[in-house]
Amino acid sequence: MTQQQPGRTARTDDGAEQVTTGTGTDAAQTADAATPELVIISGMSGAGRSTAAKCLEDLGWFVVDNLPPALIPTMVELGARSQGNVARIAVVVDVRGRRFFDNLRESLAELDARQVRRRFVFLESSDDALVRRFESVRRPHPLQGDGRIVDGIAAERELLRELRGDADLVIDTSGLNVHQLRAKMDAQFAGEEEPELRATVMSFGFKYGLPVDADLVVDMRFLPNPHWVPELRPFTGLNEEVSSYVFSQPGAKEFLDRYTELLHMIAAGYRREGKRYVTVAVGCTGGKHRSVAMSEKLAKRLAADGVETVVVHRDMGRE
């Protein structure tokens, strides 16, 4: 996503408004200006490789899962040609065979020869913790074959022993839950800035059903319906006449102020728990007037507070 100056807005293909905040970047970087920073993630199966990768993705890294190790230098070269659009690359490698192991060693040597900035993250966990995790999802260890889970863990640990010794960062996830692992990754890779929270504010009509992807749902049907005002019925909440009518009603402005304060508290908790995306659904009867007007105002409040916000009007135009 191209970064924009604070307060700028855009419309999605379906006419929805996108409000973005953040510091703009100069797109006129040359292709050879900087080689991307690289993080390689590996470690024990079941130790949290996917969670670590998702955390980096949420922090803005370009993440490639299960990339053959021999292709890592090629990926870095492509990133260097991206004119600054791919500045940070994270690669998840699954080292289960000697051929992949050898290719990874060769790729690391090539990257070092090219003086590529890289960090190697190894995710570790105790045998007991790994056994519990595999049993909880009722899946076999990828290396256990006809044996037990502990046999697969032992085989993988032996295979990765030397690679673990070369890691720049080893994270033991034995006693960590998903949120705690994400917090550790944030501490290492988020930099000085707090990880960004992205919000989608979606208007909808209750008569068309609740949005299945909503994290929070609020109901605007406590306000008078502009549908019953003949001169406002043809318009939507995007029109100033409708918006002014909605926010002239008792409780409308108070709701906006107090719900914005509530979202501040919720957003802080989401950041602590490693949640980077939130969908706020704002409903009214048909999703045309009240919910649209409130969604627009709420999105602008969130954007002003530094939350990257997209506005989607799901049911507007369906009547």
C-alpha cells in the first residue's frame, strides 16, 4: 500500500472511502539504492514459525513462507530492484532434509559475501511442549514416519542442531502463548514506533444480516430514521443533509464521543495482545442513512488518532 500524508483519503473500487495516516515516503528511490533487510525464520516444527512470520507481516515485512533456501538470494535481488517498495523481506524455511540444509548454508554464505544485512531467527521449544501442541491439533510430526511424535522431534532436533548454533536470535516458546510470542517479535523488529493498528469501519443494514467478520458491532437504530423524512429518503449518509440530520438528534454526538473513547481503550488492548486488525461494524435498518453517516464520522476520528482506517459501506445501494 502506498503511504500517504496524514488526513488524505481515497476511495476503493466499490466507492468506499479509505482514510490513511502516516508519514509519506519518496517513491523516487533508485533500484540499486538499498538491498532489502532480510530475516530468515526457522526452527522446530510446532515452535511457532507461522506465528512469527505473521507478526512480521503485520509489521510491514514482505513475508515468503516455505521458500526453497536456494532461492533466497534471488528473492533479495528482486527486492533490491523494487525501487524501495520491498525494503524488508522475511523468509520462512522448513529444514527437513539434507539437500535443503546444504542449500541454506550455501545461500547464507552467498548473502554474507554480498554483505546483505540479515538476521537468522530460530524458534525453539521443549519436547514436552511440542508433544502437547501436536497432540492438541491431532497431527503427526512431519518427521515421525511410522514412529511416535517424540521420534520425529528427536530427528528434527538433531538435524537442526548445527543451524541453531548459527542463529542470531533464539526464542524458546515452551512457556509462551501466541500473544507472548508476538510481543517478543514486536520487541525485536517493530523498532521504536508502536506497531500499527489498522481498522475497517463497515456500515451495514440489519435486515441484510450481521457482518460475519466484525470484531465489534454497534446499533444506530436508537436514532430517528431519515428514511421517514421524504426529502431525505433518496439520499444516503454520505450527503451532508442526511449527516446533519443524524447528528442533530439527541444522543448522536454523545455516542460518537464516548464510543471513540471506548475504541481508544480497546485499541490499546489490541496492540498489547498483538492484534493488528479490527473491524467495527455500524448498523442501522437498511445500511443507507444512519450507519453510513456514523461510520464516516467514526472513521475520521480514528484516522485523526493515527489509526489507518478504511471505510466500507456494505449495503448502501441495495435497497
